[in-house]
Amino acid sequence: MRVLLTLLFSAWLGACSTLGVLSPLQDGRQAMLAGEPTQSEAAFAKAITAIAADDERALISAGDSARTGAALVSNDNLRRYRVAPYERLFLHSYQALNYLALAQPQAAAVELRRADAWQRTQALAYAEKINEAEREGGELVPSSNADLGALDNAAARVRSSTQHAGALYLSGLFYEAQDALNDAFIDYRAAWQAQPSNAQLASDTSRLAKRLRFDDPTPRNTPTPSPLSLNQDNSAGDIVVYWERGEIPDKVAFQLPLINSRALTLVSIPYYPNRSTPAARLSLQLDGQSPLAELLVDTHALAARTLREQLPGIMLRASVRAVAKQQLQRQLNEKSPGLGLLGTIYSLLSERPDLRQWSNLPAQVYVSRQRVSAGDHRLSIVGEQPLTVPVRAGKITLVHVVTSPRVSYSRIYPL
């Protein structure tokens, strides 16, 4: 009976955690892709409120203590779900786009500033954490296992789990559209530093550095359009394509059986399976030409790096849990072989890896920016319906495109 009650309590805690923040994240993204910005904004606002409440918890509440204790005798799904940095930054970016769709530019600006401020704070904390790990020396989790090796391969494609070039670039675009060139330069430069192989980010950084007469941090001879300030051009504007492709892969798990003479337990560890490295550049069609879209966000790599950094804690909790379950089995077996068998069954059934994540995010984001004459232009992406994109002189037109096996979406934002 006690085991049954524990399992039921565990299931209830896990459901509560998922409903608290993951459900509104999923719902908000789904509504956005269905062309319902009002419903999407409401769902994302609920998620933002839940995240803020978690952030403000200075002390562990009784509920958190219950979750932690239950997780140590059951599994990590009972722990409160902590939104990953890359998920939080996608959230703020999408909410800003919702506000633009709802003709609320000031609310969009507030959302982008929130993302900016949080990302800068996290970058400083992340750098300190890395320095501390280097001082202490070595990895906390060995990578000899082939599955963890695949995780390392994906994680190595990004420099930090807290830097989201897509959120930074969208913020830079918004600032530039408002003629806040200093702020735009800061965000373009940070986006380029997060994704240094992206030539478009280098070009925008170099262009504003020259316009503002700052030192240009990009490589020499980085191409830049003329004039340097778009608002100085009376005959042309920019089309920026923010192209999201595919879906982030699901986490999977490998399991290690731990057997001794009196107990059997499992340790379950989540990981991301090996995937091919995404293309650095893809082509699209604009007025019969084939400009390149460059990789801006590798979501799989960000997720893999986040999980890799969480592994020491995951492994520690799994070890403590295995010891606790083995002790439980021994105690039950001493009372009765039947109870011991029940304890073994509970141990095996309850050990489930934490595979939760915001699962309808894109696998990658690409960006293309082209200076074109004012007027209507025809944009095509392979397999999608062509779009007519109106461009105003001296202005930026943002085109958000989503292509995946399950959804096709586009929206045009004049900035």
C-alpha cells in the first residue's frame, strides 16, 4: 500500500510540474503557428509568470522539499521543471513577435529588453561557473559512454548554453528599426560572438561599427552594404528572413542495471542521440535570385550543452536514489520475500529518466538579409508557397518562416 501511494504521489507531482510551465510553452508555440497571436500571447504570459515565480523563490518551500524527497526515492520527473536558458530566450523572442503581430511595439520592446538583460546576466554567471570548473580541474562526468560521446559532439557546436544568437539578432533588428544604433550594434556584436561563423552577423556588426565610428571587431574586408544606415536610403529597404526549420530532437535514455546479491536497481540517464551537423548555409529564392540563409541558432546543440552541464547533478541524484532503493529492497526482503519482490518491482518501474523539454521548438534557425528596392518582392522557400513581401524605403521588413514536417507558417512584420 505504501509503495502504491508513493507511486500515485509521484505521478501527481510530475503532472503538476508539467502543467505549471511546459504546457503553456507548448500551447503558446502551437497557437503562434496556427496564426493566433492573441491566444499565443496569453499562454506565453502564463509561462512567464510561472518562471518569474520560480525565480523569486529565495527559500525552498515545503512543496519543493516534498518534490526533492520524492525524487530521491522515485525519479527526476518529480523535480520542478526548470526552463532552460535557450527555452527562456525563445519564449521572450516569440512573445515579442506576438506583440508586433498585435501592433504593440512598446510591449515588444519591453520583452526584448528583458531577454537582453537576462542574457547578459547569465553570460557573466556562466563565465564564472566555467572558470570555477577549470580551477577545480577536469570533467565531473566522464564521456567514455558512446551515448554521452554523442551528447558531447552536439554540445561542442556552441560556446555557451546561455547565448542565443536569434534572440540577440531580433533585438538588434528592433533597435535598428527604432534608430537606436548603439543598442543595435551591441546586440549584433553579441549575436556574432555567439555565432562567429555567420557572415550576416559579421556584416551587420561591421556596418554599424563603421557608421558609429567604433572599432570594428570583425575580420578585415567584411562586406557591408551602402549606405551604412538603412534610414539614409530613400529608395531601398531590407528584407530579413528569420527561418525556423525542423523540430528539436527528443531526449532518449540509456539504462544501467545495478545488481548485487540482495537487490536490483536501474540508473536511467537522459541524452540526445547523434544527429548530423546542420548545414551552415541554405539557399532561398528572392526575385529569381538565390541568396543564402546562414545558421543563426542550433537548438539541438544548445539543448545538448544544457543537458551536458546538468549531468553531474543527474548522476549524483541517480546514485543516491539507487542506494536508497537498494536499502528499501533489503528492508522489505527481510520482512518478507513477497515484499522484497514488490520493492524490486517498484524500484524498476519508478526509475524513469527526465525527458521533459519544450518539444515543439525548431531544430535550427537561419537568417538572410537582403537590401532590395522599395516595393513588392517575391520570396520562395523550397516546398512552401511563395510570399509577396512589401518593402518600404529606409525600413526593415522581417519575415518569420517556419518549415517542419508537421507545420508550415509565415508572417510578415514591417519594423
